[in-house]
Amino acid sequence: MNFEAFENRKIKEEFMLDQEELFENPDPRIPICLALDVSSSMRGEPITELQEGIESFFSAIRSDEIASSSAEISIITFGVDVEIALDFRSIEKQIVPKLEARGLTPMGEAVETALDLLEARKSEYRNAGVDYYQPWLVLMSDGYPTDSIDEAARRTADLAQKRKLTIFPIAIGKADTDILSRLGGGRKALRLKGLEFDKFFEWLSRSVSRVSQSTPGEKVSLPEGLESWAEL
């Protein structure tokens, strides 16, 4: 078997396993996409703290019986390229990818890739007869986009206005909050306090837990604690 045929069979097998998981677990899903800036300016302590924050986020979700059954997380990284570093799957079967800081900041392409991934996952839920909560997009960046964000901003604004997407734009370091706010669908970007990634992801895990205990379509207020990680 040549390499391409092997890869195609592997992708097909993974797809079938994923579909089985959707049918076996009827709980409503919360699709969450983390779009992470891994450009060269994130080298050193920032990328290390981000890695640890994500790992603690996954651990917190896994320790919550209800949230672990509902939350599905994907990771998009943007640096040298825009990559799907982790696709949607049962969180119990996922391994947090190792992040490496290098390259530029193709933010517009990253956001559009994240939106495409979320839309595809929603379609899979519908095909499997699985209900779902409004998708989440977490966008974190410490720099300026090196590509156009016009189309990404248009799409996020449209989805947010139609209540089809919740966006959390987070500025790291000296990132321009005005630019990130353009991608926030009406939500103003917040600046992370220093490198408090762990506190942000702890707050995010509590948010996921709260939503997972609600009914899809029900309005849920986010937990308090923004001041622990954001500059207000």
C-alpha cells in the first residue's frame, strides 16, 4: 500500500470512529475552537505558559463528568502556516499538541479556517442527530495580522449577529485590541494580564462547565472572575 492510500484509509477509519462516538453519546455538544498565535514573538516564556494553560484546561474539562461528555475542542495554530493542530474528537481520546513558536501572524486565514472547521462540525452533529450549543471561538494573539482580516471580520460579525457564534478575542502583550475587537463579533477584546494563561483557561473551563449544565438555546451568564486574568 502506498503512503497516500494508507493516509486515506487512516482518515476514513478516524472518521468512522468519530461518527460512532457521536451516535453512542447523545449529549448535546459544545464545539470550541482555540485559534492560537504561535508566531516567533511568542517564543520562550509566552509559548510555555500558553502550553501549560491549555493542558490545564483539558484536565479541568476531563475532571468534570458533564462537561467532558459535552465539550469538544479543536486547536488552530497560526505562525509559519495555519494548521489544524487538533481536530474535534472526544476529549478523552485527544492529546494536547506541542506548540512551537515561529513565523508570522496570518490571523485572517486562521480565523476563517476556524470558522470553516466549526461549520463542518455542526454539519456532522446534524447528520448524527446530535444537538449542540452555540459554537465558541477563542482567538489569542500577541501581534498584528500579516494578512487581511476583512473577510474574517465580516464572517464573525455576521455569525455573532445571528447568534450562531460566541467569540472571545484575547490580546497578549502589546497586541492591538482594536484589531482583535474587529474579529470579536461585537465583543471587545480583553488584554491578558501578563502571562496569566492558567487563570484565563481556569475561567474558561468554568464557563464550559456552566454551559454544559444548561439546555441548548438557553441564555447562560458567564462566571465572574474576569479581573483575575484580564486588564479591566
